[in-house]
Amino acid sequence: MFQYYLKLSWLSIKRTPMLSALMVIAIGLGISVSITVLTVDYLMSKDPLPGKSHKLFHVQLDTYNKGNTDSAPGGLPYQLTYQDLMNLSRSEIPSKQSRSLRSGFSVIPEKVGLTPFSRSARVIDNDFFEMFKVPFLFGSPWEDEVNNKAKKVVVIAKRLNDKLFDGENSVGKTINLDKQLFTIVGVIDTWEPTPRFYDVNNGAFSDTEQLFIPFSLIPVLELPSWGSNNAWKSEVFESYEDKLRSETMWLQYWVQLDTKAKQEEYREFLAGYVEQQRPLGRFEKEDAKTDIKDVVQWMENNRVVSDDNSVLVGLSFMFLAVCMLNTIALLLAKYLKRAPEVGVRRALGASKLEIFTQHIVDVGLIGLAGGALGLLLGQLGLLGVKSLYANYERLVNMDLTLIATAIGLAIGASIIAGLYPAWLICRTNPSIYLKTQ
Amino acid sequence: MLEIKPILSALLRHKSSTLLIVLQIALTLAVVVNAVYIISERLSLIDSKSGLPESEIFTLGMNAFGENPDLKYDIQADQELIRNMPGVVDAVVINATPLGRGGDNSSVAGTKEDYDNGNNVNVAFYRGDSHMLNSFGINLISGRNFTEEEIIYNRGYVDPKVAIITETVAKRLYPDGNALGSKIYFNNYEVTIIGIVDYAVSPWVHHPNHDMAIFNPLVHLDAFHRVLVRTEKGALKEVMGQIEEKLLERNPDRVVFAARTMAENRELSYQGDVAMSKILTVVIALLVTITALGIVGIVSFNISQRTKQIGTRRALGASKADIQRYFVTETIILTTLGLVIGTILAVTFNMHLVDSYQLPPIQWHYIPVGMITMLVTGILAVWVPAKRASSVSPAVATQSI
């Protein structure tokens, strides 16, 4: 029966090529605009570490004095001070943890023909690689003891390894960063999460770092911050030591808390930490807040998906609605034209349900064609979006979920659009048309 | 216009298709009006002035990697080198550059009480020596520039004693006009305002106080620093082409990077707004096309349904123009109805945008402009099918089907 309906649909499409083409174009355009906008939105907001993201938490403390509040959403600053980070990292509650800073170096290559160049660096603890599932090509992270005892070791990214060592296993070799020799202990495979979810407040769409070095090197090498430094207190810095002791917030901290119980325990630990610091004259606010946010909450908090995107999603659905209204009007026209034929079929014994089903199949077929056209145009749309934003190259690619969404949306929307016309046509009274024939 | 009555009764007989066209036009108007409004907001943002002679300015970054470099000497030598290059008007080593997207900002107030009560203004800070103003190409409207003695060279950060502010800051903190010689409070220290400049902008174009800036006589002795160079008219490309080589020739232990003209900085700063405008333009174009095609489709269908009726009217003496006018009038009625509903939708939609995304409310003139555009589109869309209808032969009336 279904095949028969398909055949009828095909015949009717052939009989009304103009109306059918208009419908396919209308659905196709509606789908292409929606799917382009949805792709960007979905890829920006999707969970970067499914199954794990809800165990990884970003730590926030309100160290501000009375009368001052951070401009970040919720009034909690994005980053932490060095002293707080050092104190918090002594806790045994998290199963894994990593302190984090975006810094950078001049890479001075030995290879002939290369001149020194700048590269950003991620300054972290060795748990970082496992927490964020960073894939290794050669070697491994540095040993645990390096987290506390500074050692000039480095993990480099594949791209840098290709540039400096022609892609060979460079573990054990050295690399010259700011005239200091670092021993390479690992090379990671291409890992360029977009958005850069582990550091969204320093530009979620900036490049991923190509150098990874131990956090314990910060006081030794006096590393500068290549991210933001936030301060509410005016403090004189005569030396790097002064910055480490200051209230400047310039560091980030991720902890892994595997169970609800651990998460509760950690929240209590943070509240206790604030009380413990008060006698030292810190945490002036009576209601000084602390919080932990998991990866997805952290991305939402930092508005990784911009307002522009949300506006566009809304607009694109209104656009789709216009396309669908258009389709309903065209379907009505097409079906009314076919009313005499339906009258004959009804008179020959076709039930209302059969007529209804047949027309829904008809609409579904047009929806499918519209969906296919929409996907094709959507690819063009994504190419367009890619060319508009400098940092979207890695972001904008459709995956199977999105393709299925596009086709599903097209067929679903067309069937909804077809309900009224199909209902109208199946109520056709056969006698009228039999008389005029 | 005698046809209005028969048109209305014809429309009422086809309630559903009439309603669909009307709704479609209404939604289209709502989307188009708001999209055009967002575009015009963005375009005016993109064109907003920086106060700088942008075509004469470029910026670059430098990262020194020598062992224990004498940064004070290096910075001064670099500045001297660049300032003496042919084609350069002035140059300055600075913590941040206008439209540079990175830098320092802080909350300040005119009195200590205001500061303590949180009644303060967040402003961008520029830190460098006395060449900042000339390099920016901006002018003092009162007071004086920094003297050499006032410049602090420091590895970390110390509180400066004096500041030059933009007129916008002066007006905000001292509305009575007595800013010069007064203080600016910043937490537990204060600086004296020694000069006021006409205009300057912050590094961040979307900062709420983008048109405000404060200058301090402070040179950070960091390995990383930014440089802003102002050249003579037309000499920009030439200077930019030579500068890296010249700097590395003087001291090779550093990386010179991200040399960008102000035009490039502007493009990067407004990238999101440009993209949004372009995407919305495409959406508007597609939407209007779809709606126009919809009108073409429906009118064509109506005509094919009424071929016999048209033939009869022609046989009874209606001219071609009469038939054409009938369908055009029909579309005008439909469109107008859609536009009335569309206006309500457009305003509702705009109120939602204002509430959820802090967009400014729409200006009224966008609505009539949108209405006229849609009306013209409707008439254009109906023109060809209506013309075809008018060519139906009167003989059709006499044929039986």
C-alpha cells in the first residue's frame, strides 16, 4: 500500500511540477537556514566530554572586599588567586585535580631555516591530561612528583612536533623555550576542542596551546599570564613574589569529584576554607560565596553560546514557520486541484483514512526532498558562516546527529503542515465531483 | 475600486488560504523589521569612531627571551629606534591598544565615598610614556602632558601619581566641569588629573564604557609588550614592512608578532557584528523571496481555478486592465491585512528581544519602511500572474469543460 501511495505521490508531483517545486524550495530554504544556525548553536553548547563532564568542576571563591562585586555572572570571579590555589590543592577530596594558567614562550628552534616564534602554553598539573582525555601520540604526562617539585619538562602538541621534529618521536629530546632547555616527555595527538571548554573565560574560541608545562614552574620561571588578570585591590608589585602573594585573580582550578557525596564534601570544604581564612583578614564579605560548576554549567555560566546565536535560533525558527505556512497554502492549492480525482477514489470505495494516509505520504515525500535540498544548502550556509568568523574552522561541521535532525525536521514539519490540507481533502464529498464529471 | 466587495467575498470563501497568506506576510514583516533593525544597530557600531587617525596607525607585539634582559634599556632603545625611522610620526610601548581586545580596566570614582559605595565607573587604562597622546593622534583640550620625571619604569606595578583622562571620563566623574586638578579614586589610592584629551576608546569595542580611557605615566618592564606606531600619511605599509627586521637587527633575542593595521584590529573587533549583519541580510533576502514565491503560487492557483469566471467577466465586457487590477487589488488587501497583524507581531518580538538580550527598543520608522517594502514586494509578486490572468480569452466562457 505504501508503495502504491508513493507511486501516486510521484504521479501527482509530475502533474504539478511548479507547485511541487515551490514546496520543495520553501521547505529546503527553511531547513537550510534552521540547520545552519542550529549546527553552530549545537556544536557550541554540546557536552565536550560525555559521561565525564559532570564529574569535573571549576572552583570559584568570592575573595572581594565589602562593597565590591565581580562583574562575572552571579558575582563570582572566574579565576583564583595563587595563594588560594596553593591552599586548595592540598585537599585530598578530589580524585584528580589540575591548577591551570595560560602563558606562553618564544620557541627558539635548532632546526635550520626556522626563526624564533611565539607559542601559547598551558601551565598545568599532570592530572590535566587524564581529566580532559587528552590523547597521547608518544610518551606520557610527567610523573606526580613534578607537580610539587619543579622540573623543566614539557608535553608538546602534534603540530609543534611536526614543525620542529618532522613528526618523529621527540620524547627525550629538548626544546628551547625562552632560552631555557625543556625535556620533552610526551607528544599529544591533535586535540583542539572547540569551544576550548577547559578555559572559556580567556576566549572560548582561541587556539589550543601547543606547549604543556608543569604548574610548579610558575614561581621558578616567573611565568607571565597570557590570559586575564583581575584585581579589585590596589597592590604594589615590586617583584613576582608580590604577585603570588596578592589578591590578583589570574589562575584556574579544576577538580574531579566522582560522587555526589564527594561533591557535597568538597562544597563543605570550600565553606570551611573561607572561615579558616577570615582571621587572616581575607574574605571580608559576611556572605562570601563559594561554588563549583561542572563543565556544562561552566560553559553556560560563561555564555559560550552568544546572545547573537540565541537570537538567530529564534529567527531561524520563525523563518521555518513562514516556509511552512507557505507550504500549507501551496498544499491546499494542490489538493483542491486534485479534489475531483479524490472524489472518484472515494466513490470507488477508498476510506477517509486511506485518502488521509495517502496525502500524508505525499507530503512526507515532498518533505524528504525539501530536507535533502535543505542539507545541501545548509552546507553552503556553513561554509558562509565559517568564512565570517576567524576561529570557526574547527567548529562548523555537521555530524550524523545534525543530518538526522535536518531530515527529521523537514519531514516532521512537512507532515504537520500537511495535516490540515490532508484532513480537508479526505472530507471531500464524492457526490459533488461525480455530478460535475 | 469597485471590485473591493467581490474580492472580499471571494476571499471569505477561501478562508484558509487567505489566512495562510496573511499570516505569512505578518510573520515575514515581524522578522524583517527586527532583523533590519539589528543590522542597522550593528552597522552603526562598526562605524563608530575611535578618535584615532586609523589609516596612519599599526600595532604589534614583542616578546623578549634573552637571559635577564635589561628591559628598561631595551624598551627605550626600541622606542628611539622606531621614532627615528623615516615615515614614523611617533611610537610608544604600551600595555594595550585601542580596539586591541586585550588590556587593563578598573573601576574608578570621583570621590572616596562614591568608590566605597560602589558608585564607580569601569574604565580602560593605557600605560606608557609621554608619547602616548601624540602616537594616538589625539589632542589635549586642557591641562598638560606627562613630564619625563613623572614616568615610572617598573617591573611590577606601582601606583602612579597623575593621570590624563578623556573628556567622557571627566564629564562622568565631574559633571560640573572641574575635573582638571581634581582626583580620581581607585580603591586605596588616588591620582591627580593633569590633563583632559578630546577622545579615545578602550581596547574592547563591546565594553559598556568603550568611549572612556585613562592614561597613566607607567612603563611596565615585562618581557611581553605591545607597541603602537603612528606613521605619516601613506607611509604605513612601508614602515610596517621594515619594522620587524629593524627591531631584530637591534636585538635578536625576541619575537615580533601580530603586526596589524588599525583597520585589521577594527575588523577583528567587530567580526561578530559583521557576521551577524551578513547572516541576517541573507535571512531577510531568503524570507522575502519565499513570501513572494508564496504569493505567486497562490495567485497562480486562484487564477487557474477561476479561469472560467475570468473568461465570463471578459465576455461581459471587463477589460484586460480590469482583470489585472482585480488580482492586484486582492493582493494589496491581503498584504495590508498581513502588515497590520505583522506590526503587532514585530513589536511583540522586539519587546522580547529587549527583555532577553538587552537590545535597544526599535525605532518606529522601521515599521512603515518595512510595510512599504512588503507591499511593493507583494505587488511585484502578483504582477506576472495577474498579467497572465488578463490574457484569458473571453471565449473560455463559452466552452464547457
